[in-house]
Amino acid sequence: MLSRRELLATVAATLPAVAHARTGANAPVAPPVYPSGDDDFWRGIQREFTLDRTIINLNNGGCCPTPRVVHEAFVRYLDQSNLLPPYELWQLLEPNVEAVRRELAIEAGCDAEELAITRNASEALQIAQSGLSLSPGDEVVITDQDYPRMLDTWDQRARRAGVVIKRVSFPAPLLDPADFLSAIKAAFTPKTKVVHISQVTFLSGAAPPVKEACALAREAGILSIVDGAHAFAHVPTNLHDMGCDFYGTSLHKWLLAPVGTGFLYMRKEHIAGHWALQPTSPSKDGDIRKFEEIGTHPAANHNAIAEALAFHRSIGSERKLARLRWLRHRWTSALAGHPKIRFFTNLEAGGALCTFAITGLEPAAITTALWDKWRIFATPIVHPAITGVRITPNVYTMPEELDTFVAAVKSLAG
């Protein structure tokens, strides 16, 4: 029997050699260094999900199904809560959130006292955005590829408090990180107080150099907010190393936790002076938990994060990212070079997310046809910078499902 090292070397040798020369957005790219050839392992992962395999879900960027062990824990906590809610919920289950906080902080590379558990990335980021003390004329730099809900939050601050919002653009696909950094830096002025950027963009899976952008902001005395909704548990993340001031993410995407879970990271020195969305006692001013005060809520959602973390760790962050890149490569390499197909994603960077377009077809027409004819679920993207269809496989996605998708796209493209 081959050793694991020999197996990986053998599979790597069978992967096709692809030229590295960059000849445009449609240029094929080399397969990831880590091959996906450990088929037995990934078949086992696929069996951990209870899915309807008559449907091919390629919109895991919205929210994902949970593995069986996570779903069972979620149901178990709900059932326990229902036995005697005032006791089971508040006395037994709710205190266990501290274990979840501790483990999330370890995975995120921060201190547990800097992490608040929220219901999603939007809530986490809106706490960061809305709680800052800003004055009329203060400037906030954002990009036009950030998430609409977050852009709306800044626009409301502009309407209510006279904050000036400066939107910058960057190319799609983002082939050179310097293009992003120069666009951000050019928008800084002495009035700039905040820069808000995405670690992985929701539109195309672009992966801007957030660590470098946060460093630029810190050098200029500017606070940094990073939207990690599509990044945490997708790409390895260490928040202290990143150097941001605030970070918000959802956990029902790439961590595969129950729907309605997320977290907010806030550097310790900001907590006491940052306003919570829902008022709390002054005695809690310096406590990160003040951002969790939302009234009565279920414990099942956030307690089951513990099982989602255990499942994620059983795969490993690097191994998971390599698999997601391999899945993306499987379908993009089969379509690269097609005269009617364009990619808005840098195929040499990022992870699972990738957005493509077919010349002559609107995104909605493509997704409708994919669903009606092949029962493939994908999401259309319509944006001034990017108009196409976003494809996001996950660890439970079968290679054969991507092959079906490739055949469908080729049929539509002609």
C-alpha cells in the first residue's frame, strides 16, 4: 500500500501541466500544489451531509447546509431548551457560550475577550460601523465591491450625521494587489477616520491584500474594519496578524454552523468607547459581551458552533482551502479559453468563489436555465463592475457534480 506521501506525489504527477503565463482573465492556471487525490477522505466528508443529491448546490456563498453532527447538536440543544426554558436555556445552555467564545478566538487568532458572538456578519459589522463616534465631515473610505448592506449602513450614517463616504473602485479580476492598495491609499486624506474593506469579496471572490491595507491605515491613524463574511473558515485567518481594528463574519457559510451565527472581533482598546447597537448598563462598557445584548434568544444556534468548529478542525484549514481551490480549478480549467466565457476572478488566488459570464446571455437567464434544465442552483451577480454568475462549491460538493455543471455551461455557451 502506498504511504500518504507517496499517494499525494503520485496524484500530483497525474495532474496536467498548465502554462503559468498570464494571457488575460481566461488564461488557464496551474492546479493547486495540494492535490485532491485523497478521494476516500473526501467521500467520507461528503457522507457527513444529509443532502438532496437530485439538486446541485453551487451557491454555498449564501449559506451552507450543516454536517450531520452539527445539525444533530443543534436539534439536541433546541430539545433541551424546550424541557424547561427558564432553567435549561438560561442556567445550563447559555453559560456554555463561553466555551464557544474561547474556541472561536483560538481559531481566529485573537483574545476571547475581543470576540462577541453575533447572528451574522451584517450584525457584527453594523455594530462596528454604527458604534463609532464620528463627526460631520469625517471621511470613511469604502469600495464599490463591498456588501450592499454595509454600504447602506454607511450611507445612513452620512444622511444622519454628515459623515462623508468615499467609494473607490478596483479591477475585476484583481490580478495585481498593488491596484487595490493604491486605490485605497489615494482616497486617504487628513479627514479619513475609517477604511472598510472585504477580506474576500462577495461579488467574485477577489482576495484583496487586507493585511497590507490595514497596515497602511494604521500608519495614517485610520481605523480599519474588515468584512470577513466570505473568508473565515474559508481561508486561514489570524486577526492579530491581520492587524485590523474590527472584523465581522458569518459562521453559517464556510464554518458550516447553523444559520444565524457569526462573530464580531474588536481590538481591546476600542471596546470601552464603542457604542453598542442595543443599550447596556455602563457597568458593561469595557466588556465585549455588551455587543451580545439582544434580549431573549435561542442558545442552540451559538452552542452548536462548537460542533462546527470540531468538524472544521477535523479537516484542517489548509487542507480545506486546498480542496476548495481544487474544486474551483476543476470547473474553471474546463471552461478557460472558451471564446464566449469570461472570468471576473483571479484564478491564481482566492478560494472557492468564482464569477463567470457568457457573452450574449444575462446572468438571470443563465441561472434560470441551469435550474430548469439541470437542477443546478447558482446565484446571478449584477453590478456595475461585475455582471455574471457566482459559483461556490463546498467540501461536500462532488467532482462529478462540477462536471455536470461544466457540460451545462458549454451547452448554454454553444
